[in-house]
Amino acid sequence: MLQVAYIRAHKNEVVAKLAVKNFDARDIIDALISLDEKRRQTQAEHDDTLANSNKLSKEIGILYKSGNTEEANAKKAQTAELKDRSKQLSQLLSETQKMLHDKLVQIPNIPHESVPKGKSEEDNKVISQEGEIPNLGDHAKPHWELVAEKNIIDFELGVKITGAGFPVYRGKGAKLQRALINYFLDKNIEAGYEEVMPPHLVNEASGFGTGQLPDKEGQMYHVTEDNLYLIPTAEVPVTNIFRDVILKKEDLPVKCTAYTPCFRREAGSYGKDVRGLNRLHQFDKIEIVQIQHPEESYKTLDSMVDHVAGILRELKLPFRILQLCGGDISFTSSLTYDFEVYSTAQDKWLEVSSVSNFESYQTNRLKLRYRDDDKKIKLCHSLNGSSLALPRVLAAIIENYQDANGIRIPEVLIPYCGFDKIE
RNA sequence: GGAGAGAUGGCAGAGUGGUCGAAUGCGGUGGUCUUGAAAACCAUUGUACAGCAAUGUACCGGGGGUUCGAAUCCCUCUCUCUCCGCCA
């Protein structure tokens, strides 16, 4: 969430920038500022009242000790009114704070100045495209046909065991999946990321910290009996490692990578674009997370983009990089680049990674800070990206690497797979 | 699932109604000494909010209560640990 003090000081700028996200912030920010004023005023008054009653209590204590009961009792009588007043004020204060907080979490992150205006994904800006789109002729098959033919992914079996969107990978399909996980992790470790294996269920505080709660409650599987959520991405447990942490400046940047399964309810997205591996309820993803100094975070974002591009290049998949427009960028992000690979048989670009700078939007929720050279405590910037999400990469590999006899394995994956072809 | 214990500052750990934001030790930072280092010694060392500041207020797991006054007493919730049972 944004910082109230910042909104107060840059009201017009905030409103103008949020308009890029098609968010009309005028009313909510007016309400927020007046609530903040009320909060500060109430708090000042409350503090005063408490200061008075603290003073009286101390005096009463001293009087009792010196045996002056009469005067002590007289002072006691004076406290009643103060007590009453402070009770009222503290109630008013906590109500005001709650209202303020409710407003604050409804305001999305401010987009970076480079974010283009736009209504939907149609308006995203293509930054670059590279890699050769293979010419497979008219016989190219979509991945869902190929995986059934080769018996490497069984969607119907997943339906039997769990439901739609929970595929079963088998044989060389399973091995290829495992190879991708190891390959991605190795690439990330090589680039200086520490590998972590976090829990796959998180509590409410963690869900709030990265911004999934309260806004996207319906997108996560919720284990109500224990009030835990299945993670929709490793971003949640990994970023929350640093919740309530004050880092030293020299600790920055912190770089973590994690492989986890991801669980998404995808409520309301049935129908289009859900065939095969395109959209699943459970999928595997390797995530990269960085905690960085505010002045360095955009350089870091670029380096993360380069890193992901390097992996797709090695896999020899045609891909393009998009900068998301105001209408498509997420609630919590300032600047997001999406990576899409070309899925030849589907004749479609599939999103395989999303790399974002959240600036201090998450860290303000997380209370993730660092001590700067001036000894002051300031919010870090947080960034993350997929490196990479498996199913669509797999779909693209299967389709782009098909030939008359089967599916070839990208060269970099052969050592991980132990075979070079699925026939 | 059953029984018990506990939650205090970066860590360890004292404090059972009054000037306690909290002893002490360790750690951190700065300094003295030293060619340098170690040791020793000295000093310093939580966070948030309000305020230009002085300063004030809050925080001893969360919430509520008793009291003029709560880390300390009462209620309640959450979490952690130990033992037993079950179990990968």
C-alpha cells in the first residue's frame, strides 16, 4: 500500500498517475486525507489526555508512599473525567485508523512514468521480439494432441483424481518437467540467487503482506479449518521471509529463488484459452525475488528481464517482451514486463513470465525496511518475476520442437533429461 | 488426538501492582590502548505515531477487564515448546 504521508504531500501527482491505471482516485484520496487529518488530531488529543492522567497517577503513587492518603484520594477523584475522555478518544482513534486503513488498501500502486495508458492487454507495448518461429507446415499439432499421443500428460486422469486443471505428468513428461525445474533453478543460482524451499501454505498475515489479501481472496484456495491459503505463487512465502525485517544497507540486494507448485482457483475464467496446459489450477513455477535499495530497483528490474530473456534464448524459443499498459498491469505493480513464447500450433503467444517492480507497495505492507547511511529506516523496494512458469514453456517446447517422429528435447535440457527425444 | 509448560528488547534471561522502555549477560556500533589485531576498559545501542523542535504517547504474543496506576492480577484468543499416542 502507499504511504499516507506521500499521498498527502503529492496529492495531485498521485491522482494523475493513478489515472493511467484507469483508477479515479479523487474521491478516495480526499476521504483519505481528511481521515488522516482527523486521525492526527485525535491522536494528539488522546496523547495529551493520557499524559495528564499518567502524571496524576505518578503523583498519587508518591503521595501514598509518603502516607498522605487524604490528598491522594482527592487526586483520585480528578482522574475519573480524564479516564472517560481517553476512553472515548481511543475508541475514536481506532475507528479512524481502521477507516483510514480500509481506504488505503483500496488504492493501487502508482505506475511508473513509462507505463503507457491503455484499456486492456491489446494496448500493451511490444518491447522486443526474438527467436525464430519454426515453420511446421500444416501438420503441426497442438500440444494437447501430442501429449496424449505420446502419453506424457494425462488430463482425464487428473480429472478423475482431482478435477479439471490438475494434469498428471507421466513417464518422459514427468522427467521433462523435473528437468525444467532443475534447469531453471540452476540458472537462477548461477545468477546469484539463493535457493529456498518455502512452505506451500501461508497464513493470513503473509497473504496480506504481498497483496493477495484482501483483494484477491477468491483466487486462492483457502483451507478454512486452519485458516491457511495454498500459495498462488512462491512470491508469497518467499517475500514474506522478510516481513517485519530491517535489513542493513549492505545486505541489499537480497536475491532468492524458489521452486513451488502454484495453486489458483481461476474462478470465472472458464471457457476460452483453457485447453491443455494453457491455464491450470495447479502448476509448477520457479520464482525469482529481489529486495533492493530504492535507487537501484529499476536497474535490478532490467537485470531480471535480461536474465529471463537469457533462459528463453537458451531454450531457443521464440519470445517477445511486453511492457504492460495501465489497464493490464496489476494492482500492486509499478512496472511490469511480460514474457510470451510463441506456441506455433496454436498460433498464439503464451505468457510465461511476468517481471515486476513493486517499489515500496509490498514492503510498506510487509514492514520490510533497511537502514540507510543517514541511519534512517526506509522502505525497501521489492521485485519478482517468474523464471519460469512451466506449463506454457512446456506447451511451446512440445509444439515448436515437434517433427514427423516426435518431440525433440532442447539441447540445454538433454543433460537434465537423459534423453533427446520423445517418440 | 491426550497431558503439561510457556510467549519480555538482535539473542539469552531477570522482573508478580507504582518514577519499568524494562536489570544483567552476549551480540552490534563508536572510542581508549596497540605497529596491527586480540584482550581489557569506557561509552553507546528498540520501534511506531504526533510535533519545526523541546518533548509527549504507545508497544513486554493479540484482544478485553480490574485499578488512580498493569510486563506484573483476572478473562479470552492465537501461537510455540515438551511428553504420550498416531504417522511420512
